[in-house]
Amino acid sequence: MNVIEAEKLNIVFNAADRPVVALQDVDLTVAEGDFVSLIGPSGCGKTTLLRAIADLTPLTSGDLRVNGISAEEARRQRAYGYVFQAPALFPWRNITRNITLPLELLKMPKPAREQRAAENMELLGLSAFGRKFPWQLSGGMQQRVSIARALSFKPSLLLMDEPFGALDEITRDNLNLHLHELWRRTGMTCVFVTHSIPEAVFLSTRIVVMSPRPGRVLKIIETTLPAVRQLDLRETPAFIAIAHQVREALREGHSYD
Amino acid sequence: MTDFLRARALPLATVTAMLLAAWYVAAYVLNAPQAEALMDPDGPQGFWAVLQAVWSMDRPVLPTPDQIATNLLNSIFNNPITSPRNFLLQTFYTAQTAVTGLALGAIFGIALATGIVHSRVLDRSVMPWVIGSQTIPILAIAPMVMVALGNIGFTGLAPKAAIVGYLSFFPITVGMVKGLRSPEPMQLDLMRTYNASRTAIFTKLRWPVSMAFLLPALKVAVALSVTGAIVAELPTGATVGLGARLLAGSYYGQTFMMWGALVLASALALTLIGIVRLAEFWLRHARGGRL
């Protein structure tokens, strides 16, 4: 079953001087259990596409279905967890209470909420930090909390908007590995926005290469890499070949001009 | 500790000592002509005699701090607590007005800010009036409020609290409009992904985020509430409260009475601000050390 079906999506923003075409005739299908990365330079509309799927940005035209229903209905049913570019934690809540925030909104009773938070903290290696406050944690830890928060109500779809963009490379590698194992273990569907080629190749089953002005899909690359991955996969010829394909596609889109 | 003394206590003590010295000099200069006029022409003369005369004046133009303190303690300890001569009783009346008015102002101010943040119509139509309300001098409006409310049967505490509320709602409204609008776009988007209701967004995000704006606004409102309470006590025919004592003191040239009222009004404001700071301390503690 397809979790996301997008057909001829167009999104136009009315900027001050002239309208900006953020997305032009974008088609995309994401099957259940897929890990799809959206990659491209700034301004290619990858974040806009993700926000459209999440019903955070309205469509100008086109047809978009999430779980077979409209994006808005899917959002109302809390069909997805969303991880933003920044952790967007609430600084007045400690880590546990940040993770239980969506559960509070779902009116889950307190013991169950705390039980769930504990499980998710365990999953992301945060168990020791439940009583800390966001500003007492490093950027990488904060982003882990925001992933734990997105996973807290067990969504089957996880949308991530450059979640590791602001982190150093070592932390990023570590979190990539973590995310890969999480995805493999839970079998959930992921859509992941990034501008890092190795990150996209390492994590994805499919890579959607986008180009700017107007934002559109250039190419969709299916990966042939094994399902179970370790960081040293990135030095193998198969990995380098796919990374090369992605880079070539970006070049065709004049992304390097 | 010695570092603390050197960095904080020493400069403060120096300035305080200089102010006190200046005060005593000024008291001598201002009071000496009157004291000399009242002196026994056959008695001893000279600087020390004048100084002694200044010391024992009943109605000095400018009383010294120790005279004010003695007089105040005398009024508090040598009168029953129910006597209008007891300054503590008068302070209680003023505190009652200030706190009741502050509560009214806070409730009204927060309600108004909530409305303004959630409704574009209210934002456009009400905000100019909120600002306009503070352009009218409170001294002009206070007697009218007393008369108007008195005519429909509100006397005593209610009209005075209304005047305090009128003054103190303003900083709270302005602060809370800013505070309730201070969530980041990303935090609001996050709530949207949870399909959170307006009420949930208010209680889980806007309200907690606005605390950093409410507490400073409350401190301003507290200072205004004491001023407001004293102004509200002036046109009541000078019956109760520090404001009434201030007015009576100025009528009869009772400088001790005026200074006593002044000292207690400022002590009252400091106490109320202390309570706000206590709330701030508690909230900061509950939030792990940051507001």
C-alpha cells in the first residue's frame, strides 16, 4: 500500500515582487516501509514538499493523499510524527515532559505516558536525561529528544526535515546509525529531507533528487544497498556508485551552477 | 564573601552614607531659620544651640531619617492597632486596595490580552483604546470614578480597587499580548502536527511561554498599584489609608505624618514586589533554573 501519493503538486508563494514557484508538477509515491530521502540544494522545495505532506503548507493545485485520505484529514488523525530542523523543544518542560507532550494532547493517563516516554528514551539512549531540561543538553541530544517526542505516539509515518543539519559530522554519523536501526526495527515509513549525499544514500531505500527554480523532481534513484547497514558501508564501491548517481543527477539539474 | 562585600555591599554602603550625610546637612539648612526664630532669645546661642533646637522641632520642614523612624515606631507601638493614628492600620487599608485592584487588573488584563491574541477584530479595535486609556491622568479620572461608582452604590473598597485596576491592567495587557504571541513558528507548527485545539495551544504553549513576560509586567503593575491606591484615597474625603494620611499631613503641615506615609507606601510596594519575586523564584526552580 502507498502511504503517500502525490500527483502534479504545485505550490506557489506570493512573494513581495512576483510569485515564487516552490513546487512544480511534483509526482511522488512512497510505499509502506520505505525510507525516502528528498535531496537537493537550497530552494529546491524539499522542505515545502515535506510540509505539504504534513499539511503545514497549503497546496496551490494537485492531488495529495496520505494513508489514502487527504493530507489535512491525515494530520487530524495524527498520522505522522514530524521532526523539525531545530529541536523545537519546550524549554520549561524537562525531557520526559517534552516527550509526553503529544501524549498529553491525546489524553493518555499519566502512568501510561511516563511508561511510553521511558521506552522511547531507552530507544534513543536518553534514559539518564529524563529530568534534565533541554538547554542542559547538547544539540545532538536535543534532536534525539525531538525524535523521541515524534515517536512517542507510535506514528506509522515519520517526516523529518533536515533533522541533523545543524550537528557536527561525528554526532550526525552516530544519529544516522541510530535512525537506520530504529527504522529497521519499527518498519515505519520515513520521509527525510537532507542536503547531504552520504546521509541520503546511507539511510534511504529511494532517493528523490530535486532541483530549484522552480522546485521539481529530477530523478528518483532506487538503492541496491543491503537492508542492514553499518557506517563502513560508506566506503564500499556500491555505496560510492549510488552517491555518484545522486551527484550526477544534481549536476544535470544545474545544482552546482 | 569578601569579594561580594567589595563588589556589591561597599559601593552601596558608600552611596547610602553619602545620601544620609546630605540629608542631615539639608535638614539643618532647611530647619535652622525656623528653629532660630523659635529659640529663647535669652537662652544659649551659637551652632550647638541651633542644632539642638533643630533636633527637637515638632514640625520640621525636612525631618531627619532618625526622627521619621522614631515617629513611625511611636505611631505603630504606642497606639492600638485599631486606632486611625496607627500607621499599620492605614497601611493595611492601602494594601487591601492595592492587592484587590491588582487582582482585578491582572484578571482583566490577561483576559483582554487573550482576546486580542486570538481575535484580529479585537486586536484592531481594542488595542488603541488600551493605549489611549493610559493617556488620561489618573488624578483627573479618580474623583470621577469615585463619584460615578458612589452614585450606583459602590463605596469604600470597590471604587478604589477599580482605580487601581484601571492603572495596573495596562502593563499586564501589553506584556501578555507580547508573551502570548512569543511562541516560535516552529513550536506552533509542532502543535499543529498534533492537531492541537486552540485551548490546548493556549494552555500547553502560549501560557507557559508568556510567564517570562507576565512576571516583569506584574512588577510594574505592583508599583503602579500602590501609587494608584494612594491616589484613590485622596478624593474620598480623607478618611482611611496612607493617601489620606498624606493629604491630612500636607493640610496641617505635619511633615512626620507625610514622611511616615511615604516610608510605609514604599515598604508596601517593596513587599508586594518581593511576593512577585518569590513567585518568580519558585517558577524558575520548577523550570530547572530558567524562566
